[in-house]
Amino acid sequence: MRARADRWLERAVWVVLPVVALVCLGGGGRVSWLAWQAHVGAGTPGTYTSVSEECRKRVCTSTGDFVASDGGARRTDVGLKGGPRRMPPGATAPARDVGARSDVYGTASGGVGLVSVAFMLIGAAAAVAWAVMLVRAFRRRRTGPPGGEKGPLLYARR
């Protein structure tokens, strides 16, 4: 019974690791990178002004306008990531535009930047672990398992 559970767990790891790597690096990589850029002070500084706020189950999201400090760029209908928890209409907050499609980032968004870095590190660790597993599996398949026993994965069954 234990061997069966071990095989199931080993096969699950083969599926879970690449999925975690793809989600963390592929899907969230750009968002994480943009949040980190804002955290380190890159992008265009300016002011975000809330136009509307919607709250659901203690989580509020704000939509508003961003105006660059130098008076140049103006973006409308954008969200604010990493800003104050509540942004009622008319409230303002310092923000940075780092090129996100529909968001600007609050200048005090240290938590967003650090969580983003953690997200990218988890994805990188999953990708490296999966690559190491692949290399080991192909080496074992080529040379055969030690002791002549057949392993549960990537061995030709006869």
C-alpha cells in the first residue's frame, strides 16, 4: 500500500512542479516584474485620483485617473495596486506608472514588490527542481536503476 502511495506522489510531483513554474513565471512573471519595478522606484511618478470604489467582503478596489508629476502622461480608468486599503472617490495617493496595462502602483507598495519577488523565486525553484528531476530520470533510464530494480517512472516496463 505504501509503495502505491509513493508512486502516486512521485507522479503528482511530475505534474505539479511544471504547473507551478508556468503559473509563477509565465502567468505572474510580468505582473511580478512590474510590481518590483514600482517598488524600486522605476517608471513615471505621479498622482492617482480615485473616481470610484467598490468593496466586497472587506476588499476594496478603486478605479481612477493617473497624472504624471511632470504633467505629461495622463491615464484614465486605471486601478491602483499597493495603495491605501480604502480610496473613496476624490482621494489621492502618490503612484508610479511602470507600463502595466490597466494599473499603476502606489509608491508605498513595498509589500506588493516583496510578494512579487517571492512569487518569482517560487516559480524559479519549481522550474529548477523539475529540470533536475528530468535530468536524473533520463540518466537513470539510460544507465538503468541501481540494483537492477525497476522504478515507478520513466523506466521501460517489460
